[in-house]
Amino acid sequence: MPNNIEGIRIQTSCEGVDWNALRDTLVADDFDNGRTPEEYERSSRNSHIAIFCFDGDDIIGNGRVLSDGVCNAYIVDVWVRSSHRRRGIASAMMLRLLEGLQGQHVYLFTDDRMEFYESLGFCEQPFGMSIVVGSWLNRK
């Protein structure tokens, strides 16, 4: 997978990420879930794989994988800025993330873009459960 697609730089390193700019961009694009810039950084650095896409110096996409490194992985926080969608960026990110997960059962949760994930080989699994332990993000 090339590091550039349509002039977009893709990296799987947290180095050089402006966490304040990431949060501001997510808020502006209506994709924020309430994390602070420090929490976005901690989430990314504690992930098995984190991916970031840039158009020049502007962050325009990211995603993460949580994995035991053996048999189970979970893809979360997949986002491409609205102005950059339908250019192959999300596909390139997903393929790069999946490259690092050979032999693992990979799960993701989404309530939209089902056809996009199906085009990558994902299939719907109708059963699942979740719980938030305590309060969301340990906030009162």
C-alpha cells in the first residue's frame, strides 16, 4: 500500500500529530465523542495500530485497531473529513489497518456506511452487547 493516495499522506505513527487540531477537526466535522486532545493521544498511543491521513499539514482522517496481537482485533474511530470523502482514503486506511491483522478475527461497530465495509469483506453480525463501566470517560 503506497504512503500517498491522491496527494494524501498516510502514516501509522503518532509522531507529529497535533492532537488539538485533531480534536478541533473532529468537532467541526461532527465526529467528536467528547475526548480531550490528551485522551485522543492516549487512545491512539495505546492502540495496536493507529493511522492518520494528512492533506498537507491538515489532518483529514484517522482510525485505530485494538488487538491482542493473536486472534482478536477491533477497529474503531474510522473517520475521513467530510470534504475528503469518496476519494479512496477510507479504503486505503482500512486496507492498511487490515494488513497488520493477519489471522485475526476483526470486528468493527458501525451504524452507517454498511455497504462500504461490506465492499471490504466485512459481513453483518446481528448479535452483540456492550456496557459502559461507571460513567463515560470517567466523567461525572
